Amino acid sequence: DSDIRTALWAIAVVTYRLLCGARPFEAEDFPSLCFTILQGEYSPPSTFDPAWPPALDQWFARCFHLEPEGRFSSAYEAVHQLQLALAPLGDHQPAGAPPVEDDEPDWEDQKTRPR
């Protein structure tokens, strides 16, 4: 059953990629990617740059919570908490993400591909 919490999870994936320059969930093939996502295994943003505040790590932990009930229940709440998490930075921007390269997997080469 999907609701706003599913959409917010997807938005968090994009936000993570923009801030960290990496995908939160990595795997060699699509089945392995599904397994990794279901395990909830990802590196907190502070592992890429210690200047990111701990509240940002907590924001992603909540967004990527395995159970939808543990995630933000509204877009307003998610955005508000993200603003609070980033507030300690002020005008300072951590070195953050390297440029994102187009390294998307070629699902045509996979036996199993998303539909």
C-alpha cells in the first residue's frame, strides 16, 4: 500500500544523490539492489563529509525507515525537518558531492529489469 510516505522515500533518494553524489543503495544487479533496499543499508551523509550536521543523518534515517510508519507523514513535515537539519550550516556549504556522472546501469543487459 503506497501513500505519501512512499513518495517521500523516493524524494529522499534523489536528495541523497544530490547532496552526496552517490546512490544511497548500490548493488551489482537489480535483484541485489532490491535486497539492499529491503535491508535498509546505506551510508549516512556525514560519512561523505563530516561537515554535514548529525540532524541530516537523522533526517535520512527517518526517510529511509524500513516501515512506512517510521517515516515522515507529510511533505510539509519532511521539508520543515530538512530545513531544521540544514540550518546549522547557515551560508556554509560542505564540500559535499562530487559531480554526478551518468553511470546508470544498463538494464537492457540485465536478465531482470524494472518494469
